[in-house]
Amino acid sequence: MILQECETLKQQGWSYVTKVSFLEIYNETLKDLLASKNNSDEKLGIKKDAKGGVYVPGLTLVDVTATEQVEALMERASRARSVACTDMNAQSSRSHSVFTLHMQGVNDRDGVMLNGQLNLVDLAGSERASRSNVSGDRLKETQAINKSLSCLADVFNAIGNKASHVSFR
């Protein structure tokens, strides 16, 4: 729908460059879900830019011009995600994922340039280790998932309470 709207706005002088990225957070480690097989094990980290925003250096950005391309990339990335069987779920996602649509719009008629991004976040579900009957690697995954969800809840609480310091990690 977004890319279709970009086509409509061409009549008003707008042109767009659209790119997508898709990453997974698994056991506190970032994985590029769109990386080529040669670069799929590259260590990724989160950095702050000059304006205080965050980015992931080395994360694959793929140019897209059609909705079908986006759907194919999302499908490819989804197949690369970490999943496992637990007593609670036969196909349990063992990670969080972040799909980002990056856009730059330029209107040559008005001399305007706009940048934006849309993040679609899929959070792994919280599980009680005792109920899901996990051990070993599955237990470590469950603990990492629950820890990160707890930290996210702390961030939301701090923002909601207008805390002077919000501990992002």
C-alpha cells in the first residue's frame, strides 16, 4: 500500500527511494536476516548516530520498488528466523525480529526532501520455563526472551511515569 501511494504521488513531483532491512535478536545477539550466505555470520551491533537515533552498521539494506519484492524478502527472512518446538508451541519463535522500511522522498518542484522509516516488530512470547518444559539451549532462549521483555516493560513504565532517566539497552 505504501509503495502504491508513492506511485500516486509521482504526479505531484515526488520520487522515492525505498529500502528494507530485517534483523533478528536471538539470545541477545543481532542477526541480519537478509544477509547473503557469505555475510550471514557477521557480528552486528547497535550504534547511536549524531542525532541520537540508533542504527546497525553493516545491516543489509535492499532496494525495493514493488510490494511483491517486500513480501518475498519478508518470507525469505522469516524462514531464516530461529524457531524451535516447546511443550507450549510446536513452532515457537525463539527470537524477536525487526523489519524496517526506510524511505527517502524528494519533491523537485518544491525542493523538499523527507526521510522516514517504519519499524514492524515481532516480539517472541513470554514463557514460563516450568510450563513449557524446556532445558539446555531452549531454557537459555526462554531466559533471554523473558529478560528482554522485562526490560522493554521497564522502558514503557519509565516513559509512562515520565521518569527523568529511561534505561534503554
